[in-house]
Amino acid sequence: MNPFESLRTACNRRSFLGNSLAGLGTFALANQLNPSLFADSKVERWPGAIKPHHKAKIKRVIWLCMAGGPSHLETLDYKPELAKMHGKPMPESITKGQPIAQLQGAKLTCLGPQHEFKKCGKSGLELSSIFPRLAEVADDLCVIRSMKTEAINHDPAHTFMNTGTTISGRPSMGSWLWYGLGAETDSLPGFVVMLSTGRSGQMQPIAARQWHSGFLPSQFQGVEFRSKGNPVLYVTSPDGVTQERQRDVVDAANELNKLFDKQVDDPEIATRISQYEMAFRMQSSVPELMDLTKETKETLDLYGTKGGDGSFAANCLLARRLAERGTRFIQLYHRDWDHHGNVKGDIPVVAKEVDQGMTALLKDLKRRGMWDDTLVVWGGEFGRTPMAQGTGRDHHMKGFSIWLAGGGIKGGMSYGATDDFGYNASENIVSVHDLHATMLHLLGVDHERLTIRFQGRDFRLTDVHGKVVKAVLA
């Protein structure tokens, strides 16, 4: 029998249309589950250097960086004994021989907490009154009150918090995650950084090397999105340049790069090729990311922003949008926490600038079903001294506070403690390396096994230190 006649008799019009539609549905479903299957991409998505070492509890991290060093004594760690000692000399037994930033040789006088603390939520977690909105989600927070770091000035302290060392040039934690685990997107970077600035205190500069990839391939360095206007410059094509013409240019440039790579075998050329592809895809993905017209009025009111205004709240909303689009690590800096003077008057100003946005982010993650697989971290590069610097506080590295929330974290609790003056972390001390190890553990990574060989040595984010803080894990 003629094969076409066989097909005609075996497949009537109704079954042909039914099977065709089923095939189209399967195609559409596959595209939704894994868009890269049918993407117009010349470079495969980076799958990650490792497979998870154990079952991950989270997929992503949103790190809220309060640049300048927020005072733990006015935010998360109330000290009634320090309040009683207000205006009296700081006991020499505590400060003698200890590193001090700007108070060297000065008379050291106790400065009591400048704002009231309240017990919040069903858990009774103690938080400062300068965070009235954060108090609404107190039962979701795990406050670590026993952090310590190894740097007493801003830039090296940021470097230590980001890279696990004060030596510049090492990979940042976001780069380690992107390199190790890959990202769940091929149209946006796996590591994005955004900055906002407050209206009080001293604005500390944040160097771009804080999100650098170090000795990892440069394709894994963080990408800074601007908080106002176009987040990425030149992301739109010039007038008269179609996407097809842009595709031709990218293809031509990549072919030339591949020819050169055959001659010199330079891994940075592969990075250049992948970044051309990323830039091409971002011409579509970034405008879609910034289009908030589909966000409800309820959501915009929750954050207190319509977006695009450069505020921390607007960045929090973008962070949620980046997270749901597959970005692995999102870092939001707010630069206004360096209160060497007027800590009483200025810290409520900056607290108000972040309070609504960060609380909205936590609530939004919950209602969108992203809470269980997202870790949110809030904190600065160090704390502030219990000794007065005029009406403010100096830098302090021996004890400070942060909070964690989200997937895999116990809520409504505090962990660790500082002494009665808030000077030394004294109970269940948590180092920056411990924090990094815990974050990696939640992502399914054994921090001792995510390494890369460089200059004859195996390097890792936690260096030769770090332990998982299991007491804070759900």
C-alpha cells in the first residue's frame, strides 16, 4: 500500500488535530519548564562547577548590606547594664590593649542605648523601636548577636565580609556561588548588586571589587544594576538596529573571538563570548525585569515605591523580581550607617529608609511561595563601640549583630550574646567564616569541598576556617 494512503486511513482528521495540539502543548510545557531548550542561544548556560554535596534547603541568597556599620546597640542588641553606666568611664579591663579605630588615646566613656527596645511577636524577640515594621515579622527572624570580624575599618571589613579575607583580589561570595552552582537563568546574571544611599550619616564608598570574581573566570563577577533609570547602560539598541542585525553583530564578534581563542587558548576569551551572549539576551530580559505594570497596587503599596526611584525599597522589589527569574545571589547595599556623631538622631532616619522595604521583601517572598527556598541576610561589615565618640560611636569588630530569615532558618529566636557592655562576643561566637559556611550548607554545599586551585594552593570562600552554625537551622 502507498505509505501516504496508509497514513490517511490510519489517522483521521479528528485524531490528527488532537495529536498535533497535544504536541504543541508538550512543546509549550517543555519551554516553560526549561526555556533554554528552545532559546536562540549560541552559548550553553553554565551548569555549575559542582553538583550539590547534599540536599539543598534554599536556591538563592538575598544579602542586605547596611554599609557603614550599623550600631547593634541601637538595633538588635539591648544592653541594660550599659544603659546604667551611661556617662561613666568604660572599664579599662575590657578595652585595655584592644584594637580601636578613631578613639585611640581618647577618654573612653560609656554611651547607653539611645533608643527603646521592645519584645515583639509571639516569640518575644527583642528589637529596637526604630524598626516598627520589622517588628511585624519578628517571629520569622533569627538574630545572631555574637558576630565578630577581623577588620576595623570599612573597606577591609567589607572585603572580609564578601570574600572571607582582608586581602583584595579574592573571589566574592556571590561569584563563588555562581561558579559553584550556576544560576537558574540564562538571560540575567547569576549575581547582581544594587546600591542605594540614605540622607544622614557619612556615605562610605563601595568599591566594585567587593563583587569581583578574583581568580575565578571573570564571567562570574557580580553585575551592578543602577538603582535609577536604566539599570544597565546601553541595554537598548540604537534606532534602526533590529534584533536580527544585532544578532549578526554578536555572531560575527563571537566567531572572531573563537578563531583567536584557537591560537592563544585564553579562558578570558570564552568569558568574552559568553558575555556578548548575555548582553544580547539582556536586551530583552532587562526591560521586562523593569516593567512593573503587572505588579499590583497592593504590592507597590507594600514596598512603598513605584520603582525606579533609587530607593532601597525599590531595590528590594527588584531583588524579588530577580530572585523569581533565577538570579542566584542578590546583594543590596544601603550606604548610610556610619554614625560617628548624632547616633540618636540619625539612626532612626536610616532605619526608616530600610524598614518598610526589607519587611515587604520578607512578606512578599512568603506570599509568592519563595520563602522556603530563599535566604535573606541583613547586617553590616561590623558594629559600633559602646564607648561614645562625641554623640556617636566608633567602628567595632569584637561583637555585633545580624539577622537571618527564610528557608532553613529558625524564626523568632536569638543566638549568641555579647557581654554586658556589648563589647565582646562572649557566647556562641559566630565568625564571618561560620556565616559563609552556614550559607553554603543551606545551598547544599560543603564549604570545605567548593575549592579551586590557584597559584599552587586550593582556595575556598571560608579559607581554612568555618563551621556550620547548626543551632540556627530549622
